[in-house]
Amino acid sequence: MPTRPSDRSVETAPVTAPATASKVETDSLAPVLAPNVVDSAVEQVAQQSTAQTQEPTIVVQAPLDPVQNWRYTVLQAQSEQKAMQTLYRLWGYDPAVSLASCDSSDRIGLSCYNGKGGLPALRDVNRPAVVALREPDGAQYYAAVYAVRDDKVELLLGGERIAVEPSWLDARWDGRYTLLWRPPLGDSASIRYGQQGQRVIWLDHQLSTLLGELPDSQDTFGQALLDKLRRFQREQRLSVDGIAGPQTLMMIDSALHLPGPTLQPENS
């Protein structure tokens, strides 16, 4: 059963528990006092006029068990757009649920990327992502992968933050994901040999920084920049095609620790 980590705070939408029981943590077995019963008991005590009056009886209501709580969390996480809203919030934006989609990303200088490759791919890019999960009974739901450690993965779903083992996640996930990233100069198009402009200068400066070389300060994508790009792609185990597409640009972004939410600490 997933557990809730406590080492890191995150603002997520509150979850309203079912009317039949008070909301409790799944790993808590402490009894919960039914609010209406407690209020009634307090009122009764206030009305007593003598010390000899019998003490009121307080009825204790049993909490949800972990299985019930988990099923409720899954029910609350069946909206992909709510998961996307969580992803936007990690980037510092709070769109309405109806606007939390890839169609809105370019309005704030971000871009959506749909990829596949499981946790290894997400570790490389080092950005939070929305994933579709499926329980053994067939129930599908959505979560934001929020943090990745050696032995734990933290997820945001249904207004909760839970920690699971990678094997638990692999059993429910096909490895596909959707993430947000910030393309250079607001343009997510690939940068190719022969192109000109500020994005070419940006690419040369970033690659030169990563490779420990001096930038050429040329606004034309020539042979020297092509050689740098291929070298970087080879070192990052990317397809060595000499094209700075989304994957290559995101890897540059990750390697330089450019601003944005990350899955792993910068020193990991």
C-alpha cells in the first residue's frame, strides 16, 4: 500500500472525505471522533447543573481502513486535466481545470512533450510528468510524478502525496508520460544545420558551457556547432542525428539546471 512522505511539503488541492467517515491518513489506526457526536456531548455537559450528573457517553467512529482510503484516492484521481493542473502548479501557474491542457502551455512560454521510456527517461529529463496508471482491477487514474529517489517515487494524485516503490509504479504504468518544459526563447522547434538566428547563438553558448569550450558566437548553424551537438548527444546516449530536437534541448536544460521544478536534487 502506498505511504505518505513527510519530508517535503507541497501545496495540493484538499480532498473532501466521503460523508460516511471522517478523512484520515491511510497509515493511521487512531480512532476518529464523529464531529456531530462530540458537539452534542459538549452541549450536554454545558447544560448540567450538578456535579452528580452522569458523564456523557461519546461514541467513537472507526476510520476508513487503508484499502478503502486508497480506493477513494483512486476515484478522486480519474481526471487527466486535474493531474495536468497539478503539473502546472508545480511550475508556478494555477489555471482552471478546463484550461489545464497542452493547448494552453505556449501561452506561458512552456511546451508539452509526450514521451515514453519509464523512470530512466524521466530521470534524464528531470522534470515532473503526468502519467496514466491502471490498478489490477482495471481502474485507470492519473498522477503527477513529483520526485524520484533511488528506492522511492513520490506521486501527487487525488489531492494526496504518496510514496511508492519503483516496482509498484512499473506494475501500473506503461512508461508513457506528458511533461512541461521551457524551450529556448519560447520556440520548441528543432534547431538544425544551416539555420540562423538567436536560437543558434543560444545553442552554441549552452553546448560550449557544457563541453568546456569557447563559443563561436556565430548566428549560423555551421560545422563547428554540428560537431559540438553530436558530441553532446553521444555523451548523453541520445540519437546522434545532429538535430537539436525536444529531447536534446530538454537534456541541455537538465544538464544546466535551468529554472523549473525538478524530480531530483541538483546534486543527485
